[in-house]
Amino acid sequence: MIDTHAAPKLSHGEVKLIITGVVVAMFLAALDQTIVVTAMPTIGRALGQPEYLPWVVTAYLLASTAVTPLYGKVSDIIGRRKTLLFAIWVFILGSVLCALAPGLVLLIVARGVQGLGGGGLISLAQTIIADIVSPKERSRYQVYIAGVYMFASVTGPLFGGYLAEHWHWSLIFWINLPLGVLALVMTHHLLKKLPRHERPHQLDYLGAILMAVASVAMMLALNWGGAHFAWNSPEILGLIAVSIVFWSGFIWRMNTAPEPFVSFDILGNPVVAMGTATALLIMGCYVGITAYLPIYMELVFGLSASQSGLSLIPFMSGTVVGAIIAGQFMARSQHYKRPAYVGLIFSVVGLAVLAATRLPPSMWTVEILMAGLSVGLGTVFPLTTIAIQNAVQPHQMGTATGVMSFFRSLGGAMIVAIFGAVLFAQLPNFSSMEGAVGVRLNDIVANGTVHTAFRPLFGAAALVLALALACFSRMPEKPLRTKVHVAETIGE
């Protein structure tokens, strides 16, 4: 039932506290995507069955990606507060189960539970910010989101490796308890004052199941293809076939359900459609470069694993700079897409230069180009999110944000797999070398062979960003609202 009373007005201090609380919740999910990676060798030695170690990451990724749009839809039905608190509790429960896991199989199951909670934290945090800050002003707060991702990406692997090596691997999960409790304390009471826009809905369970199975099958194919099974193996082709069948069923359900899980009213919106396509391509390129740039730095410039990780800092930091630029421009200009146009064009040109250069450039040249690329991508991340939220009705905000987050995650997995296939088709087979591998590797680096192998990857990344630029150019530039939507309901 809709309450006709005015929503309680939030003070500036309350707005800042709510945003701080949801950013802490977002940090929980962002950190657990990175902190486990460097601890995995230690976990494998402690729990055994090292052949299943990749599932420690994959289980979380599959679960969190599959449920992201579900959280958005449910928050439109029952409200943001209940949905976010549920996600935090599930995440905390999963973290405790991970820390107490006596074996690797149970740890993998616990990581799946953790992912079921983590899948809602990031998209719900963005939706809650959209509920309390107008699109015109919201851009100023997107820098916090970019900062969370950067901080988690840089500190997560370092922190996870340190805890696993010097203390105990379970601490990387126990640390989530105080952070989770802090997020609960900061949001439990203040979220009662959120403006509420939910309406009576029927949740399309069949549509949700079809979408989840289709996405999980696709993610498995992309994670296993070329790594555990050949791309033309029956296992990968079977997963791709299952994904196609269930995606077809999902589209059928969208056309036939009285109230589909994701309606054509949302996906048919040109801002949502083109903004989501842009976000998918941008995130895919960002994740792909993050995954393979350390390999390039190690092989071409002879950096150690830790040094190559540190060399990513300019690339990671640039997204925050880009978000600040975009946020300031969106708050002050009606033509808020201009910085992103400049950033994307520079990014395409920078990657094209690396792809066209026959000899390895200097390390500082690569660092400068990667920092510029990151700034360019950083201008697009907040813009697409805010533009999509600005284009839909308040009772569709959670669904639209969840769908965008879902396809961004899916895009990351897809494009990383494509980049990997392009790269490893070119890299020489170092394992087949005879004699002193290090000496032969130095010869190959000196001859520029490794850089030559990476050139198609840089070219593929430039092509992906060119497609993103084309999609972005087709996204309408609707004027940003200067006021928050009028609340439809209050209280819980």
C-alpha cells in the first residue's frame, strides 16, 4: 500500500552516513573478489586437493553474478533496506563458513554462499545512493565507488598474501565480520528513512531461474574454455549449447510472462540498452587489461610478480581520476558525455599505438599509456550508471541497476576469455624450450617476440573500446534531474 505522507527529509549528515555505510558494504564484495587470489597456494597446501583451487574464485564469481539482477528486482518489490540487510547477513554467514571450512570442497561451497550475498552488495549500494541523491549531484559521489574498486584491487592481493603467509589463511574471511557488522550498524536504522518506491509485484521465478542457469553455463564455458578444456571440446560446446537454450527460454519468458523478471520496458529503453552495452564492453576491457598487463610487464621488462603488481597502480588509480573528472562535469554541464568521448578516443588511440608498435616501448611509455587508458575508462563508469538510473522510473531503479551490474560482470568474463584466447594463440610455448629457460626467455624478450605476441591483444582491446564508443554515441544524452524522485512510500 502506498503511503501518501511525505517522506522524512534526510539531512546532509544522514545522507553522508548512509553513503558511507553502503560503501562499506560495497567494499566487502569488492575486496573478496581480489583478496583470495594470492592466498590460494597457501590454502591449497593447508586443505589439499589443489586441482580444485580455481573453484575458490569461480564459485564466488558464478554465484554473485547469477543473483545480481535478482537482488535488484527484489529490492523494487520489498524495499532496499530489507534486501541490503539480507545480503549483508548472507555474506557474513558465507564468510564464517569459509573461515571454518575443514576441507577445500566445503570451502568452495561456502564461497558460493558468500557470493550469494556479495552479488547484491554492489548493485544495491548504487541503487540506494540513487534513492537519496539526485542524478545531477550523484556524479560527485561516484568517486567513492571508483575509489572502493581501486583500493580493493590494489590492497586485496597484497593483504591476502600477507595474512596467509604470516598469520593464517582463514583471517582473509574472518576480517569480513567486523566490516560486515560495521556496515549493518551504519545502515540498519538510517535506511528506515529511505524514500520507498516499491510496488506490489509478482516475482517471475521461472524467468529468474532461466536467466541464472543461462548465465552460469556461459560463465563456466568462458572460465573453462582454453584453460581446462579445449574450446571445441564436448564439455565447452555443451555448456554453450545449454546457455543458448536457456537464454532463448528467457527471451520467450520475457514475451509471454504477465510480469517478466526483466521487462522490455527497461531493456527497450535506449539509454538502458546502449548504456548497458557500453558498460559491458568497458568493464570487459578493464578486467582483461588488469588480468594480462602483469604478464606483459613480467615477460617484456623482467619484473617480479610483486613488482608487476605494483606496476598496476597507475592503471588502477586512473579510474578514480576519470571518475572525478566525469563527476565534476556531470554536475556542471548539460553535455555531460563530452569527457567520456575524449577519454574513449584517447584510449582507443593509445591501445592502437601499442598494437602498431613493432618493438617494445619503454616501461614508462607503457605506464603512461595505461594510466591514460584508465582515466578514459574511469570517465565512463559513473556516467553509464547515472544515465541509466536517470532514465527509468523509481520503482524500476533496482532492476535496471541490477541488470547493468549483471551484464558488466558477464562482459568481464566474456572479454577476458577472448583476450586470453588471442594472447595464448600467439605466445611462444616456453615449456618446450630446452636448456636454460631464463637465458632463452631473455633472448626472446630482446628480440621483441613477447611484445609481438601481445600486439593482437592490444588490437583486440582497441576494437572492443571502439565498439564501446559506437554504443556510447547512440546512448541519448537526457537531461539529468536536479531532484530526487518523489517518494511513494515511507517506513518499513
